[in-house]
Amino acid sequence: MSPSTLKITVCQFHDDPEKLHQDWTALSAHVKAEGSTLVLLPEMPFYPWLCGETVVDLAAWKAAVDAHDAWLMRLAELEPAIILGTRPLTRNGQRLNEGFIWDSLNGYQAAHTKYYLPREDGFWEAEWYQRGDGDFALVRGGAALTGFLICTEMWAMDKARHYCKAGAHLIVTPRATARESLDKWLAGGRALAVVSGAYSLSSNRVAEPDRPGVPFGGQGWIIDPDGAVLGVTSADEPFVTRSIDLAAAEHARHTYPRYALD
């Protein structure tokens, strides 16, 4: 395999803790069978969704932080893949949603704190945690330069242009989005790829139709730099792996419409 070729895995994880354990076991087997280079997890995946309620429960926040601390110790089960995702944490008195990158050599590295926060039914994120510092810097994971646009941040297309100019190969969008809006989000992911000239990757939560709370819809995706959908997750295929060539992103950022937007 060429040094510029990566095997990317995206997924959908259940919001229900019991099903999450089953998802993890199945993902681990999938990653080993596929020989995945990089795995993207959904947004804050290791605890039931906190932000459906307007009133902040600090005990629940701490439980979510502790759950993610425990699950992060298990990332080595996906070795030698590089793992990307987000997690809740409290730092310097602030509650934050932090994007991270993990590999067996360097361990956990903070990548980006979510800056654009929704405030609406089911997604009271601006109540539950604070904005990050607004730094949208690229991080390196193996051969790939990667930018984070966490869920709502995907719609900030000026950040897609910023990542394009900075030389991004991948833009990752860990999500927690509802079933009713899947078409809109997939269209946004395709636009993001075209604007940035990078591969757009996303993983999402999923919830059973009869489960209380937000009806998360799954449908993670891998989209090439010209907006072609290479794969999407589903109930029948909750993990999708595709081989991608980073050279395609390096070429795409200099082609239409990217060059015309400078």
C-alpha cells in the first residue's frame, strides 16, 4: 500500500450503553479484519447524550467525563489504527467538548475544542458546556493533516476554506444528529468536501426508534474531495471502511472551484 493511501473507518454508535458495548466489540473486530489506518468515532460517544435537557446536571456531566476517561483507556484495542473523536472534560473550571487524536506512540492529544454550540430542543449544548478557544488548527495523524469541524461546526464553510489553504487532507466531523435531518447533513458533508478539497469524514450516534430522547440517525460517511460519496453507514452496515489516497486531496485543493475562491 502506498504511503499516501489510508484505510478509513467511520461508524455509528448506539446512544444506549448496553448496545454501545456490543458496538465496540464489533468495531474492534471490523478494524482488525480491515486493517484500518484511521478510525473516526461519533461525538462524545461513551455516555448517553447529555444535552437533551435544558437544566445542567453537574453529577451527570462528571459521570460522562469519568465514562470517557475509562473508555479512552480501551482505545489500544483498536491498534494500530489512529483514533479520532471528541470527549467531555472540565479544564480550568470550564466544561468543554474536546476533539482528540490518539495513537499508540503518542497517546492522547487534544486537537480542538468545539466553538459553535447549538441552543435548541434536544441540543442545549451552549447550556451544558462553554465555547472552546476558537483555534481551528490542523493536527497530524500519520501521513494525514486533519482538521476538526465538530457537528454544528461543519456549517462554518469559512473554516473549510481555512483548512483548504492550510493543506488539510481530511476534515472530520464527529456528530450527534437526528434521523430527520440526515439528508441535510449528507448534503453539507458533500459541500464541505468540495469547498475544502479534502476528504469529508463523519461518524454519528444512532438510537432505536422506540428509545426516549433524541432520535439519532447514524449515517456516518466518507466523501471524496469532489463530493462523491464513497460510503455511508447504516443499520445493516454500522462500520464502513474505504481506502483513500491523500494525493487526491493535495491535487484537489488546486483545482476548481478551490482556486477560484482565493
